[in-house]
Amino acid sequence: MSSSVFAPQTVAEPMLAQLPARYHAVRQQTEDICRPLLPEDTVVQPMLDVSPPKWHLAHTTWFFETFLLREYLAGYQVFHPDYAYLFNSYYNSLGSRVNRADRGTISRPALADVYAYRAHVDEHMGRLLTRLAANDLPPSFAEIFELGLQHEQQHQELLVTDIKYILSTSPLAPAYKSAPKAAPTPEPTPATWLPVAGGVYRIGFEEEGFCFDNEKAPHDTYVADFALQNRLVTNGEYRQFMEAGGYRDFRYWLGEGWELAEQAGWEAPLYWVQKDGVWHRFTHHGLQPVDWAAPVTHISFYEADAYAHWAGYRLPTEQEWEIAARQFQPQIAAGNFLESNLFDPQPLPADADPEQCHQLLGDVWEWTYSAYHPYPGYERAAGALGEYNGKFMLNQLVLRGGSCATSASHIRLTYRNFFHADKRWQFTGIRLAR
């Protein structure tokens, strides 16, 4: 794997001793997310974008077996010869696989067999990590090992959002976990505008440590003066758009977004339903009244853009977002991430400082008005790992900032998430720019 694609990893001997513990912590987090599920929950695939939890458990294991154990552990025997076909995702270089839309048909192997597969791979990864000495750790191993951990953290986020969608489609609308009823939160103070001076700025990853290849090739970019709102758009503010007829007025919408909204019958964000005349939304805690002070989420790019036009503003570009983030929150601070175990965006306190920029990291992924294209100078790696990001660089939009389902150790200011404009099942939201 080319070192120009994923940021090189240098592993000193003290760090080497920490690798087994870090590996097992990440692997355990995946199983912790799945622990509240029934076996029957783990095989459901109600739409193309959602993968069954059992498949996530196996696919993340297949990654370590395929890219590390088979390459670096002499004499390793794969757990089962069919698993490469069942649990490959989209790596054409590695052979045929089950179609993405058919992952819900994988009733066999049983869930218990998948956990046995995980235990088998974890045991052999432990052996591999303890055998390696600092002076003979190949740079390629360090890079792929870190990529494997980051890859599993991506699937942990997908697990959180896929589980929510799966349970929401059940006739019983079951809760993933119980939670005490929270008191209604007062609306936060009105959003303020934080100015950012125009000029030439550096964009992209230049720090030490890991990044994905789509963050590489740092480069200069020019932006004009702009301003960013100091917080995310709330459910209450989005309700005003709904009540003003925003879903019925084509003037605010991009053409294909308007056609989709009409065809799909959209009238509110995903998971919103009216019950006895009151808006509720499905959450990991079951059906709950909408908290009007919390950030609006589970909306498509089309809805985010329509809201921005209705409000008289626009969405930021990804360059503007990164420049503002470096100015207002250069370090990853405490926020609402996966580790919070809340799995829902949280309201901003009413007394939050209006001169500070809030909720940049965590809570929701923020749609930008930037196409997911390669940075100037981007090079795709050869081989299977070159398929990780590069082949998706078309017809998608960039999102920034992470969400309440993103691990805090996984996010960076330069992180480029990407989805098609119609996607709603992820924790996606809005920050306005002008």
C-alpha cells in the first residue's frame, strides 16, 4: 500500500505494547453496541443502505483476517472458506461477493458462529501483535492495522444508525435501550453570526497520525469573507419551515430534490410522526416527543438546502467549514460522541456563549454545499485498499464534523464524510452560512 495514500504510522516500542489493548477495546465496543439486540434483530435489512448487524460484526472481522492475518501471520488458516464471499463489502480486487441488497438473506451462519469467528480472529490477532517486535514491524502493517481500527469505528457508527432504522420499521417500534424521560428544553437563544475573514487558507490533513486518503494532498484555497452561525439549526426552527409550507413550495428546492420530496411524500424529517396531534420522533429510546431545542437531524441534503433558501441563507462549503473549525475549535474538545452513549443530538444550553461556535464536532454531520471530489494531487493506491474511498468520488456531497454516533477518537477537523443527496438515515443536520 502506498504511503502517500494513508498517513504513515511510526510505532515506537512503548506504543507497540499498547496495540493489543487498543485493538481489543475497539473490537469490544462493536460487540457492546450489539449487546441489547435479539438474534432476530441482527439479520434484518429493511433498505439497501442498511446492513444487518450480524453482517457488520462479520465484515469488520473479515477485514482483519484478510488484510493482516493472511498477510503477516505465518501458517494462518481462514476460519471458514465461504466467509470471504459472504462478508466482503465492495472490494472487487478480492473476488465475488454477496450483492449489497441481499445481505439480509444471509441467515446462515448463525449469530453464534459469527461471534465465534470474531473470537478466532481476535485470538490470532493477539498472537500476531505480541510476536511483533518494534524493530521488525513493517510500515505497511502499522498503516493497515490502524486503518482496520478506523474502519471498525466507521462500522460502529453505521451499526448505531442501522439499528435505529431497523427497529423503526418494526410494527412494535421497540426501544433499543430505556431512558428516563427528560424535561422539555427551552429554546436556545437566537443564533448569532461569527465572521471569518477571506483569504488564502490551507485545507487538508498535515498533522501527525492517521487520516484517510481523501483528506490527503493538502492545498491552498481562496475564500471570500463569510460568516457561520454559532450553532446548529434546531427542531423548532425547522418546524417553522414546515409550518410555512416549505415542503409544498418548489421555490426553495433543487429540481430533483423537489421531485423526490413529492414522490416520497416527505413532509418532515425521517422518523417524525404525529401522534394525537403532537409531533414525535423515533429514537433509540422508542417514540419520544420532539425536543424543539435539539438540533434537527435525519434530513437529506435537499431538505437542508431548501431550509437554507427559505431562511434566506445557504449551506457552507466544506472549505469554509474547515477554515471556521480551525479558527473556533482547533482541538477536539468534549462533545456529544458515541462515548456519550446518548445516541441523539443534544440541545445547546440556553446560556451558551453567543460569541463562541458550538456543536462543530459531534451531535450531527453537517451538510456542506461541496461535491465529494478528490483534492488536487490526490493519488489512489494500487490494489484492494485503493478501493476504500477513491472510487466513490462522484455524485455525493461532503459532510463535516461527526455525530453522536461517531467515536471521539475517530473524528478530525479534516474528516470528509460523504453521502448521496437523498440520504436521511444518518445523523445529518444543518449549519447556516452567509
